[in-house]
Amino acid sequence: MNIAEYERAIKRLMNWIQKAPLWQERWSAVHDQHIGEMPKALEIPSERFDALLDVLGADMLSAIEPVIAEDFLTHRFAPDGANVVDAYLTAPGWKENAVSRAYMEALRDSHMAFYEIKGAEGDKHWVVQESGTDAAPIHAIDPQADADYDAGSHMGARLLTIEGQQLLTDGVYFFQPDETAGVLEALRLEREKGQAELPAFAASQGLTLDETTQPVLERRLAASALTAAWLMPMCVDALRDPEVQDALDTAEATSEL
């Protein structure tokens, strides 16, 4: 398993997306699906929310962006269900080798889920179990596995089956044990919201909502639900901080000059 090769392949794909206006536009749509409704939920103007993201800093953005990028690779778009991985591999990426193609296709067909961390083995493997299921624990490869995370912590993560092994992708949200109840409630609310939006979401993906596509679409919505569950509490706490409020007020005043 050559993780460095996978990373180079994704970098080539992302570089191509940056030069393709149609896919940039579709990228923006997925980005908005993750955080576009947050200003309304926080009851603040979108400009103040953008300033809040700046205040929260690069570490926060570096956690969100890989999740959105990987989610984008799974989406299809009306009217014909076009997918960016398929588009890339059909034309500009036709020279990608079998290993890189298999990795991109695995990402395309993947979904995020909420996992309980059972432990870490060495410094390269997590032992995780999908929360709320009877599924067996999974030994997942991750070059960044951190044994300092307590058992009982959770992660929103995407696992790929590559060469017969489970590989954790870059887009991961970590949750401490005392955050679990709040996250589960947030995910429940997001699922309820998602159910109401499924017909429109199916249409945006170029799909018809039926018994076959419904579970696929529900899994596809999991990534944005996990973004909301991870980011919203952070934003709420930050907005209660007088120093953050002062920084946002200063940013607003500066932008008005």
C-alpha cells in the first residue's frame, strides 16, 4: 500500500479541478452544503461568519477542507449524474495507473460514518467500531494515528478498502467522550432535516429517489451532517467569548472602511 502515491494522485485530481470552471462551480455547491446554512443557524450575517472562521484559525479550516474535498468526490450532479472522478479518469487522468485509479474510485464510492475509537495499535492503526451498530471492530491504517486519544472518543471518518485492508482517509473529525451525546443528537436532527430534503437532493444528484437510491443518498449526506456536528458547537462557544466578539467587531469595522 503506497499512501504517498495515493496522495500524489489526489493532488493531480485537485489541480485539474482548479482549472475546470464547471467543476469549480459544483465544488462551491458542495462547500455550501456543508457550511452555507451555518450563519442562519448561528443567527449572524454571513460576513460575520466568514470572519469567525478566520478567528478560529487555520487548524479548524485544515480539518474541514479535506472532509469537503472527499465528499465532493462522491457527489453526482444533474442532469446526467456526472461525477468528477469519472470525468477526470475518462479524459485528463487517463494515464493514471491502476493503483491510483483504484484509490480514486474507492473514494468516489465511499461515505463517512461515526466511529467509536476502541484504541490504537502502534502508531499506524486505529481500532474502531461504527457507533450504534453491532459491526465488528475494524483495524484501520492511518499514518497519523494518535494513541493519545482516549478509548470512548469518536471520529467522523471515511474508511476505504484498499488491497484488502482498511485505510482511513485524510478527512476526519475527532470528538471527545463527553461530546458523544451532543454529537449523536446533532446527527439525529441532521438526519431528520435530510429526510425532508432527500427528494430535492436526489434531483440535484441526477437521481430518482427510490428504495435503491435512498440509502445511498442518506449515506452521502452524512459528511455534511458530521461537519455541522463538529463545527457548530465550536462556533457557538467562540461567539460567547468576549475577545472573539471584539475581534469580529474589529473585522466588521475594518471591512466597512
